[in-house]
Amino acid sequence: MPVQNAEIATMFDQAAELLEMKGRLGVIAPGAYADVVAVAGNPLANIKILENVGFVMKDGKVFKNEVALRGKLPF
């Protein structure tokens, strides 16, 4: 049985609380630690979606994939 979004959110919340970093881990918010990979679709449904990453945000800095952004992704 696949893990649902609410279950994932709960796991991140519990991990952040355990590490005494609630509000800074497992959330996307100003001042929080968040690395983001943007893709057009759900990689849990189709892992090949990860072959066309639009951008990655690491430590607050955005790294764009100009090739993917030009033709395949909606953002």
C-alpha cells in the first residue's frame, strides 16, 4: 500500500519534533531548511518524471534546468 501525503507530512513533523527542529524541518517556509526538486508530475506514479527536473532549490538558491524549462515543463 503506498504512503499517502498526510502520512508523509506526519512522518516529517514527528522527525522534526524528535530533532527539536519543529517549524524548521519538513516545511517550506521562510527560515526553514528546505531543499526542493520541481518536476511536472508525480514521481511516485512515474519515476521517469525525475529525468526532467525543472529546477532544484538548495540552501535557498535556485538552480534552473534551462533545457527542461524551455520545452517540457509548465513552470
